[in-house]
Amino acid sequence: MMDNKYEIIIYWSEADQCFLAEVPELPGCMADGLTQEKAVENVKIIIAEWVETAKKMGREIPKPKGRLIYA
């Protein structure tokens, strides 16, 4: 499945008091969780929803590039 190959960046948000998981290749695609594991579990759901929505809207879906050279 294509969506499990996107880079996921996980970091702690002091303001939100939770971990955030962000997918840089998919604009606006991110999720949170009280643990790193939960944030990753949640963002996998959001990735699938992001891709499904993009398909329905006829938008281009970026191919996973792996590790970005900037961040």
C-alpha cells in the first residue's frame, strides 16, 4: 500500500501536551496522540483519508519520496 511509505515526523507539542505526527509530503496531513505510538496509529488513518479525499476530488497524490533532504 502506497500510503505507509510516506515520511512521518513525530514531535512533542508543549502547547497541546501531546505528540504530533506530521506527513510533510501531504499538505495538512497530521494527527496527534498521547504517546508516539498513538500519534503514528492516528496519522496512518489520516493518510488513508487524505489519499481517499484527494482521489475523490481528482487531485494529484504525491508519490512517497522517502526521507526528505530538508526538514
